[in-house]
Amino acid sequence: MRKSCFSSLVLAVLTSVSLAVTAAPSAKPEAPSSMAAQMIKAEQSTAKVNLNAADVETLRRDLLGIGAAKAKAIIAYRESNGSFTVVDELLEVKGIGKSLLEKNRDRLDVK
């Protein structure tokens, strides 16, 4: 009797563990980082961004490494200094460095 109770108990425990493992949600793949997501979005966009006409949302969405704060800084610079005459003038905006400019150079225009 003792042996059959023990066997039944072991069988019940093993069945429970098996069901718990099978029913557990599978690990979801990690969501892409925001930079990776920006790169994907930027690659899908073929139109160039006009620095003299783009709004905050357009700058943030279509340029790599540009968030809301940098987009606002670009627009503030444009409003206080007039239209951009060359893409390299973007280096004058606080928070925009050579690396960031080079990542986005082929996406920018000053029409």
C-alpha cells in the first residue's frame, strides 16, 4: 500500500510539473531597441528631410539619433538664425555632432 501511494504521489508531481512547463508562456523575442527601430523606419523612408521645412515629428521620425529634444533644438536654431543654407550648418545646433550628422547626411536636404 505504501509503495502504491508513493508511486501515485510521484506520478502526480511529475504530471503537475510537466503540465506547468508546457503551459508556461514561451519567452517572447526581445523588442528591437529604439535605435534599431529608428534605423528600420529611416530605411523605409526614401524622401529626404528638408531641414528648413520639417516639423519636430518629421525630424524625430525620419532621422537617426534625433529625439524630440534635438528636433526642437533644430527648429529653434532655424527660427533664430534663419534657414539652413548647407547641411553642414546643422553642426551649429547644440547636441548635433559630426557622427550624428554623418549618419543622417544622405537623408537631409536644405532646398
